[in-house]
Amino acid sequence: MKKELKEIQITDYGYSGEGVGRIDGKVCFVNNALKNEKLLVSIIKENSSYMKGEIVQILQNSPDREKPPCKYFGHCGGCSYQHLSYEKELEIKKEILRARLSKIGYNNQINLIPNPNPYNYRNKIKLFVCDNKIGLKKRESSVIVDIDKCLLVDNLINNAIEKIRHFVEQNNKLVENIVLRQENSQILINFILKKDVKLDYSSLCQSLGDNFGILQTYKGKIKHIFGLNSLKVNEMGLLAEFNVDSFHQVNNFLTKDLFLKVIENIKGDRVINCYSGAGILSGILAKSCEKVVGIELGLSEHKDAEKLKRINNLLNLTNICGDCALKLTSVQGDFNTIIVDPPRAGLDKKVVDAIINCKRCERMIYISCDSSTLTRDLNILKKCFSMKEVYLFDMFSRTSEFETLVILDRIKT
Ligand SMILES: C[S@@+](CC[C@H](N)C(=O)[O-])C[C@H]1O[C@@H](n2cnc3c(N)ncnc32)[C@H](O)[C@@H]1O
């Protein structure tokens, strides 16, 4: 069916950084469109409240438009902002956060922490494999865009992608995904398989040099095949090891600054760290606080956090494995600061209630990778907490995402 073509004037940006305008009075979102541009778009989706358009032709360019450095930009769904300068991207992200916060009555100044390296900053990528294609998916689609490298990841990962290609071509019916993770000069490659078979990795191993590890996973069960089995880290004076499937912050350059800002804002010396991951932040806090409790659902992360506790001899750190919604009420006790760093879904209602009822907790630090669920939660918390400071850490440059750090103080009654 021939798609309908329409003209549109872009007047604003949406919450994901897409251009927004109106066609016959109805809101239309257009990916990779810039404010003040006039475009010819094809309508790819329409419902009663909005439309989505795809650029067919730029009729009037914005002076902000730049040539994207990546040849896959616009096809691959990974990046949203390579068509404009990094400074403009930061302005848009700051405006998105400002608009969201002001909707719930917060008008604090937003402290912006840019990424010192807007490219080659990621230590992890998950690639999809199908019919000899290795790559990332198109936005809102299951179509794989074949890539030879990704400009967002560390070059060690890109070198490995180049070497993996031949191996995957030989085994493409068996491999579903490939996860590559890097830490300094170490690299782990995890092949997620469609069948429970052992592949022949010998020539791949020969081509990869040293300081790498190969693992394969079938139905969630990870098997170590060759070389490194985990990534060793020395972060802020702590020794740690991460399993290939444990959560770790993906930005090689801003994570330390994010953690330092958290530490700077701790009140008192008894801290609960909810959604604590592999325990790095809990471990750093345990060095200066009297008592730290970390709560984490993932078993792999919990095991890493326990190892970190053991290696660094942190006797004042307790790692609890479980759902924060169930565990927080039983441990909240007399803690002064609660930190939360939930996944995109934000806080469970039970977690919000437990924090509100934890009357001794004077300070809350909320780290969020989704400003929509963050503002949903802050809107409930605002009856008990006032906002002291807000920081936008640009941990995911060139993509539509960013990290927000909010410092909240309990309102004295
Ligand atoms: C955004 S990560 C933050 C990790 C950690 N704060 C860090 O900086 O490395 C969110 C973590 O929450 C964990 N998680 C998800 N749902 C959870 C739940 N209901 N209760 C506890 N932890 C959960 C995930 O496994 C993940 O490790």
C-alpha cells in the first residue's frame, strides 16, 4: 500500500527527542527531525490522538543540522541525536527534563554533567543475529541493521565485532544474540544460542589475541568456554569482579562522577542502597559509612556483591538478595539516607510507601534512567520530600536517554 505523504513544520521536540509538529491539527512525531524544519513525511502510524511520520524529504533545513558521523544513523534504532551538535543534544535533553519536572511543580535549576566522550564511551553492546546479519534493530521494528561497528562502544568491542563476523557466518543458524562487554583491556563475549550445542571456537580464539573470555548461553544457563570468566575491576579503591550477565553502568567515563555525587550527598552514616546491582556503590559507601545495606533482586549481581564484600573485607556491608518491594520494609530501621537506582519501570508502589514511612530517613537519593517514571514517583514522594538538587548526567550520549540524579530532603513536620 502506498504511504500517504504530508508536509509538516516542526515546532518542538518530544520526550524522546523526536521532532513534533501538527498535520491538519493532529500532533505528529518525526524521528531525526529538527525544530524549524519543513519536511515531507510519510505517515507510518496514526491513531485518534497522534501520528508518526518518517522523513521523505527535507524541504527547509535547520541551521543546526549536521552530517551524522555514523553511516547507519537513521536506519539503526540505537542513536537519536547524531544529526546535530552535542551541545544542542544537551540543550534538548535539559529542556525535556525541565518540562517533566515543572509539570509536577519542581522548578529547580538542572545541573548538567556532559559526557567527556560522546562517542566510544560504552562498555557493552548486545547484537542481534539473523541470516548472516549481525547488528542492532531498527527503531520500533524487529528488522536487523547489519553493522560492522558501533560508534558508541569502546574500540576494543569494535575490533572484536570484526573478528566475530566470520565465526557467526559459519554458525548463523545457531546464534541468536552476542553480548560483548569490556573493562579496561579485558573483553568478554557471550554467545546466546538457539540450541544446546558446543560450537567450535578455536579459530575465533586464535584471532582475538589475549585478555578475552568466551562464554555461551542457552536458555539462561551460562557456560564458560575459554579465557576470562569475569571482568576484574579496580574502581575507586575497590576490587571487584563482574559476571557476564551482571548489571554494570555502561558509561566508562561518567560512572565515577555519578557515584561521587551520591557520596557527597549522603546524610548521616547509615545508608540503604536499593537496586544495588553488583555492589560497587554499596562497597564505596561502606568505606566511609558506619552501616550499609544493599538490596538487589538479581542473583548474579548479588553473588558479585558478596564477592566484592569478601575481597575488600567490608564487614559493615550487608547484601540482601530479593525484591525491594518485599525487603525494604523489613530492613528500613534507623537509616538516615535511602538511595534508589531502579530499572526503567521506576519504583514499585510498596517501595514508595516504605520510603515515606521510614521516618528517620532524612534524605533520599533517586538515580533514574527514565525521566517519565522518575516524575511519576516524585509526584507521590513530594508530599513528604522537597527537592534539594537535580543533576542530569549524560551517560547515554547520542541516544534519547539520560541519567537523572535527584537529591531529596524529608519535609519536617
Ligand atoms: C539501574 S540498575 C542499578 C544498579 C546499581 N545501582 C549500579 O549502579 O550498578 C538496577 C538494578 O536493579 C535490579 N532490580 C530490578 N528489579 C528489582 C527489584 N524489584 N528489587 C531489587 N532489585 C531489582 C536489577 O537487577 C539491576 O541490578
